[in-house]
Amino acid sequence: MNFLNTFRGRLLLVFAVLLIATLAVQYYLNIQNERENGERRERVEKALVTGITLGIVSISSNDRLIQLKEKSSKFQEHSNRIADIFVIDYQWQVYDSLNDQYNPKEFTDGTTKYLKLGELPNLPPLPDDVELTAEERAKFPVSAENAPGDVHGETHPVPVQTDEGRYIVLVVLRSERGGVIQRAALPLLYTLAVMLASTLAGVFLVWRFTQPIKNLADAARRVAHGDLSVRLTDAERTDEIGRLAARFNEMTANLEKTRQLEQQLQQAEKSAVVGRLGSAIAHEIRNPLNYINLTLDHLRAKFAPAEEPERETFERLTAQLKKEVGRINGQITDFLRYSRPVKLNLQPVNIRGVIEDSMRIVQAQAEEQNVTISIIERENALQVFGDSENLRSVFNNLFLNAAQAMSEGGALKVTISNADDAAQIEVADTGGGIPPENLDKIFEPYFSTKETGTGLGLAIVKKIVEDHNGTIEVASKLNEGTVFTVILPTVKK
């Protein structure tokens, strides 16, 4: 089996894809960070150059930084990064600043007051590589809380040698606070996306793997309770679960066939036992019945009363006795026919001729009950491959049942037609119909709704039809009638 069609193969493939995706994301983030760091350094350098340039111009000219920033297009370009520019003279006084509150104050008496560097508020931290001595670095008012790289920015001092002495240009740069947060959050977002994709893929694989197992557990529980008709739909999958489901379906199908064979075997054994027992009992019963029947004939012939009223009563009673003896003998015959294997003499038979022979049995009863009989043949001279005597027994039972169902009159219609190279015979009556709860039972042996019935008539009909490789079905509606449909294979020409 193809490895990628297995659950293990697909799981490894997903993990490999996720690993490659994670490495690709990290590689992409590293490239982006390098690019952004380079761009950020370039912006810092340009802003720093602009600030230093303005500070040097302020030292060498009479213009103040406040005036110079208005004239400089470069400053406008980097104004969001430059927080302030201080020019510190050789006496560590603030010579110039972008913020007017730090600039020198001239009084009316002609004196000027300078702000000392130490009097400035805490500045952002100094870089580690500034060209300052330890004594000069100590003069800067840098807060101890401000560590290098603090988000508030950096202070860049640039010494400038003049004729008057050493000046220092301080350029205070703001840090990109929003950019730092974004740069810190972006890798987290990408990592979260990869983890989310991994989780979703894992959940999907786990569900796809565990759901069929749940279905299998439910199916196994149903099988344990005796339902062997259950089948798993996961057998169409190409992975291990599909193979397991296919094997499970094969197992239940074999178990179902085994159960059916066991039931058939039990039924056959039961029928064999009943047949042997019935044959013995029938033999023992028929001998007394034959004696009773012969004795009745002898009594009617030798001991009939001479007077007419007594003779009529004697004849009526003996006739009833012979009728009951015949009924018992017929029931024994039906029992033996059902319990013994049927030996068929199969040959081409004209099905209409068989039906017409059987119809003569009920013609007299039909006339008495005002039942009309009709035979409709849609195909001429249909021949079936069967045993005429057994087929006649089939239609005898069906016609007698139909006549008994129409004691107050009605119509018995037999329709013969060809259906897919088979003879279809419909026996329809307009009797009271069969209750729906009895429809599934009428072909069962010993089931009867008649007080004197054995319940073997329709069971024998079904057995004979099936022995002819045919089928029989019934449809009925209460107070409307019943239709029996017999389908028998026709002779192939």
C-alpha cells in the first residue's frame, strides 16, 4: 500500500510540512529583521548627521538652532527622530538648544545666564562607544534607571574643537517605540499562526482517526447485541482505518451468512424430525380412519333404517362422519406434503390450462356465493417449466381461499402476463382483505385465522413456488380485497 495513503504517512507529511513552514517563517523573519535593522540604522545615522550639522552651524554662525531648524529641509525630514539638540561650550554650559527654555537668558543689565549641563533633566543613556573621557561622561545627567537601548531614546555627544576650546554637540534621538512593539509582536504573531495551523491539523487528524474508531466501537456493540446487518461506511478509505473497516464488514457479512445457514440447518433438522414423526403418527392415525370410513360405508349399506324419517337422519349423520373423516385425512395429507421433500416432475406446462383446471374446483361454490370469475391472458400460450400437479395444488389453495373470503359475493379475477421472461399470475379477490399485522405471517406454517384451518395451505403454496424457482407476494387492503402475485420462470425458446 502506498505509504502516503496510510495514517502514519499522512501524519509524518503534515509534521514535515509544519516544520518546513516554521523554518521558512523564521528565515523570512530574520531577513525582515536584518532589512529593518539596516533601514533603522540608516535613518538613525541620517538623523544624527542632520543634528550634528545643525549644532556645528550653530557654533560657527550667529543663528540659533530654533532658527536653523526652520530653514533646514533635512531637519523637517528627521524631526520625528530628533528630540533635541544641545550645544555645550567648553565651560559645560548650554550654549544653544532647540528648546528655548534651555537657551541662555539675557538680562537688562547686559548679563547672560547660562544653564549648566548638570542642570538639564535626565537625558537618555549614552552609547558605549562615545569619544568621551570618564570625567566628561560623569558630567552628563543620565538616570541610572535608563539602561542602554531604553525605549526613550539615546544621547549622542559629538566633540567639536573650536578656537575657544572643546565644544560638544548633544543630539538626543527618540526611539521608535511603536516600531519596537510591532517588531516584538510580529514574530509572536507568525509563531502563533504556525502553532494554530499545527493545532488545527492535529485536531483534524485526531478527529479523522478517532471518529472511525468510535464508529467501529458502536458497530461492535451492535454486533455483540446480535445485529449482524451493521456495516461501516469507512471501508472506502485507503488508509489503515479503511482496511480495518473493510475487514470488519467482511467479518459481519460472513457471520450473517453463517447465522442464515445455521437457521436453515435448524429448520431442515426440525422439518426432518417433524416429517419422520408426522409420518409415523399419520400412519397410526390413517389406519383407524380407514377402518372408520369402511365401517361407515358398511353401516350405510347394511343397517340403514327402513322408515324414511329415520333413514334420512341416519344418512345425514353418517355423511357428516365421513366428511369429518375426510377432513382429518386431508389435514394429514397437507402435513405430510409440507414436511416431506417435494419430488417435482418438471416439464413445459401451459399455465393457463393449469389455472383453468384449478378453477373448476371453486366454480360450484362461486355460483352459490354469487362470485364472478374471469381469466385475462395478456400473453398467448405462456409455458412454464414446472410440475402440473403441484402447480395445480398452488392455485387450488389460492382460489379456495379467495372464494372463502367472498361468502357474500364478489369477483375473482386471474390475470396472466409476461414479466421479464417470467409468467406473472395475479389472483385478485374483492373480499374483506387481510389485516396489516397478519400480512407477514400468512406464509408461516401453522398460522391460520380460521377456526378449523391447519395453517399449512399457504405455507405449502410458498414452498411449491420456491421449489419452482419462483416467488409469491401478497398485497391486501381491508374491506377492498387481496391480490396474490405468483411469478414463475418461463420455458426459454
